[in-house]
Amino acid sequence: MERSKALSIVKGQLTEHRYEHTLGVMETAIWLSKANGADEKKAEIAAIFHDYAKFRPKEEMRKIIIDQGFKQDLLGFNSELWHAPVGAYLVEKEVGINDHEILDAIRFHTSGRKGMTLLEKVIYVADYIEPGRHFPGVEEVRELAKTNLELALIKSIQNTIVFLMKKNQPVYPDTFYTYNDLVTKRED
Ligand SMILES: Nc1ncnc2c1ncn2[C@@H]1O[C@H](COP(=O)(O)OP(=O)(O)O)[C@@H](O)[C@H]1O
Ligand SMILES: [Fe+2]
């Protein structure tokens, strides 16, 4: 799909602020793809649609998770996690995108998962560091991403877990599995 068409579709789903964020994720995902040998076109489309379901009503998302048999444990955690798998589902159903690599990059952009693909890593990190993001620790991850996508991903996942824990918030366990998988595979 052409970038302009994809952007016009997603614009109707998002607030102005979230659309600006999406443009930042798109640009960042393209440069991360170039730097790491990922598929630039898939990264562009996954980035454009990653937050497609962000503003869907909670009850609509809950129903999709139940009816489609997605991981039911999601329902016991922050509903902020739901827009990722629901987005993958709706982007296929409503937009007609059926590339599984793109859909998985959308599906896992919030929680991560054990065994993330290169495209999933690109989208996760791009979402974290796009130029519109301003929070403690983001600059360190931006610096890491210039030379090492894997280390940038580990740091962003650590930050997310620590951020939630500092607020005494529950942490969806797949994010721990993602972290353990990434640090176990490393040799240094
Ligand atoms: N493992 C987790 N458990 C609970 N909440 C999480 C987890 N990982 C991320 N979140 C929360 O989900 C929210 C949405 O994350 P994300 O999709 O990455 O960003 P965005 O707000 O740009 O859509 C964030 O508030 C984040 O803190
Ligand atoms: Fe998101």
C-alpha cells in the first residue's frame, strides 16, 4: 500500500497528537530498518498502523480479545495493552493488510514477546524513541539505537518494566519473557 493511502486511512482513527507520533514512528522505523537490514516497506506500513486501535472503546477491544481467542490473560492487565493485538486484528479485517510480519509487529509492539523478529524490534524501538517522545531515559535509548538495536531494545524494555514497578503497577508477564529472552541470548 502507498504511504499516502495508509496515512489517510490511519488519520481517521487517531487524534492529531497520536497522528504526529505515528509520523515520528514511521520515520524512525525507516532509518532503523536501513541501519539493521530490515524490510523498509514493511516497517513503514507496520509503523503507520501500529496504533490503529488506540482509541477503540474498551468494550469493543475486550469483545475482540474474547471472541478471537487472543491471550485471555491480557484481560487481567492494563487495558493499554489491548490495542496492540486488537490493532493487528482490525488492520487485517478493516484495511486488508494480511502480511503476517507486519501484523505481528503491530501485535507485539506494546508487550514484546519471546523470540521477537527484526521487524518487531524495529517497531518497538521506533515507538519508544521517535522524536516526539520526551521522558526520562529516552535519550539514552536513542543513543544506543544509533549503533545497536538489540541494546536499545533491552534498555527500553527495562525502562518500561521499572517505570511500571515504580508506580506499583502490575507488569504483564510477556514483557519479562521478552527481557529474559533478550539478555539470555546475549554473550556479553
Ligand atoms: N508489560 C506491561 N504491563 C503493563 N503495562 C504495560 C506493559 N508494557 C507496556 N505497558 C503500558 O502500555 C501502555 C502503551 O504502551 P505502548 O503501546 O508501547 O505505547 P503508546 O502509548 O504509544 O501506545 C504504556 O502506558 C505502557 O506503560
Ligand atoms: Fe501503542
